[in-house]
Amino acid sequence: MSSIDSSSRKAQQADLTDLQSDYNRKRKQVVKENEAQLDDLKGYYSDKKSQIVEQNEAAINHIRGRQKEMAENAFEQQQTLHDKYNQKTQNLQQSYGEKLGVLRERKQEQVAQAQTDGNKKVKDIETRAQERVQQIRERSSEDVTQAKNKYNRDMEQINEFSEKRLETQRQQNDSRLQGEVERGRSSYERLRTRNDKELTEADERGKQRLVKQKELEEKKRARLQDTSAQRYDQQQKQWVAKEEHLNTQYSNRLLHDKKAYEDDLKTQHSRFKSTYQNNEKAQREALDIQDQRYARQMADIRKDFVKDSLKYVNKENDPFYKVEDRGSFLRENPDFYILRAFVPEHEKENVKVNIQNDRAIVAGQRSFKDKTESDEKTVSSSSFQTFREEFPFEKPVISEGITRERQGDWMVFYIPKGLPRLDRKA
């Protein structure tokens, strides 16, 4: 009877082992299939996400290039108008100078001709007066006086007429030149206003397009996430349903064999309880030993910490443990950034000032060595220190136009500003 019970028990145990192995195998297979499906979904959505990111970057780069090209075209048009205005002003000044020179030459010629004619008339009168000097001395003197007075009046009239004509011509030229200058300025202001307006409108349109594009991408990303979450939940529910179904089947089969090995379970429980008690006792002893070791280690750590902290006592006034601020600063005006850096004459070889597109960097190093000797001992010291100061620019700069000057121990750099960045927020 006992051999039959043992053989039936072995058979039941073998069936139970087969059921468990079959359950574990099917469970691993289902988990593996679900993981493979999840990996496929993750790869698909990762590829989709990278494609969307590449498309967004391409669109943003295209918009940035278009805005940069528009800004360059506007700058070229502004420079062309400025050159035309300067050329036209120079032409007007040259024309005015030429006309003024011609008028001066004409006036000089008229004055010379008038003087020549007057001298000739005087000579004629004097010749005729000398011929009749004995006969009509008194009358000739009167004639000479009248001739001189008439000559003076004629010369005064000629000079007044020439001066009035020259003044009139100068006023006309000044009014024409002023009118041309005003028209040039007004046209320049209108063109600059129109260019600024077009740049502002282009910037606003670009920002609006970027905002719309970002909203569309956010909506697409949300839809993709919702779809992936739904598919993941659906796959999870299917896997849970399959697992519950398998568990129900295996539970039903196990219930039929439960009574056959309840005694074995009780025996195993008693054995497990005794083994657990022995293990718990051993673990308590091990925990006590670990607590003792932990207490000793904590004491050692506290000793090391106190020992290390003593190194920094009374070091708050030692410059070796401080960050040095050399006092350099940056300020700006509408046209320039002005960097004032502390660079003494004796340190100019060890201090470097680097101007980049978006920042200015003042960096350098200092070293000092000293040694004293006596009969008793020799004492030497060597110290080395580096420093670095950075000043960011809010606007781009033109590095080719930088100028500098020395003011005592300070170097002053004048850094011209460039056009503003249109794609800063983008």
C-alpha cells in the first residue's frame, strides 16, 4: 500500500513539475513576444520622432537663412543709398566750386578791363590837356576832375553790380545745395524707415511661423504619444488576459492535486520554519557584528573629517583660498561695447584679452618665486595663480573694427556693434 502511495505521489509530483515547467515556458514565450512587440513599437516611434525632428530643423534652418538673406539685402541697399548720397553731395560741392571759380574769373576780367579802359581814357585826356595846356588850363583841370569823378562813379557801379550778382549766385547755389541735401536726407530716412518696417514684419512673420510650426509639432507629438499609449495599453491588457487565463487553467489543475501533497507541504513548512529560525539567529549575529563594524567605521570617519576640517580653520583671510576679482568691467553705448581690463605694464605679457562674436575673455596667469639663505637654513617659496573673466555680448560685434588704448594700468577696448540677430529667439 505504501509503495502504491509513493508511486502515485511520485507520478503526481512529476505531473506537477511538468505543469510548472510548461507554465514557465509558455509564460517566458508570451513575455518574449510582448517584449519584441514593444521593441518594434519603440523603434518605429523613435524613427518617426527623429524624422519629425529633422523636418523641423530643416524648416527652421530655411527660415533662418531666408531672414539672414533679407537682412543682408537690406544692409546692401542701405549702403548703396548711402554711397549714392555721398557721391551726389560731392558732385554738388564740386559743381558749386567750379561755378564759383568761373564767376570769380569773370569778375577779375571785368575789373581788369575796366581798369585798362579807365587808364586809356585818362591817358587820352591828359594828352589832349597837355596839347592845350597853355590855352585852357582852368578848363582842362575841371575836365580832368570831372573825368576822375565819373571814372570813380563808374567803377563803384561796376563793383556794386558785380558784388550783387555774385551774392545772388551764391545764395541760389546755397539754396540748391541745401534743397538737394534735404531731399537726400528725406529719401534716406524714408528708405531706412521702410527697411526697418520690412525687417520688423519679416521677423514677426518668421516668429509666427515658428510658433505655428511648434504648435503643429506639439499636436503631432501628442497624437503619436496617445496612439502609442493606447496600443501599449491594448497589448498590456491582452497579455494580462492571456496570463489570467493561463493562471486559471493551472489553478484548476492544481486544485485537483492539492489534497495529495498537503501533507508534504505541512512537512516542508515545519522544515522551513526550523530552517528559518536557524537562519534568523545566524542573521541576527551577523547584524550585531555589522553594527559593531559600522560603529567603528563611523568613529574613524568622524576622526578623519575633524582632521581634514582643521586644515581650513583660520584660512578665511588667506588669498590662496579666494577667487580674485581684478575689477574689469564692460559697458556700452548705442554704437560700441567698451571693455575696461586691468592690465598693468609689468603684467601685459601674461594677460590675454580675446574678443569673440558673443563674448570677451580676459585671462592670464601669475607666478612668484623667492628664496632666502642664511647660515642656519634656506627658505624658498613658489606660488602660481591663474584667472579668467568673461563678459557676454547681447548683440553681435565687428571684430575687424576693434580699437584699444592704454589708460594707466587699464587697457580700454572699443568694440563696434553689428546688426542685431534676427533669429535670436528662434
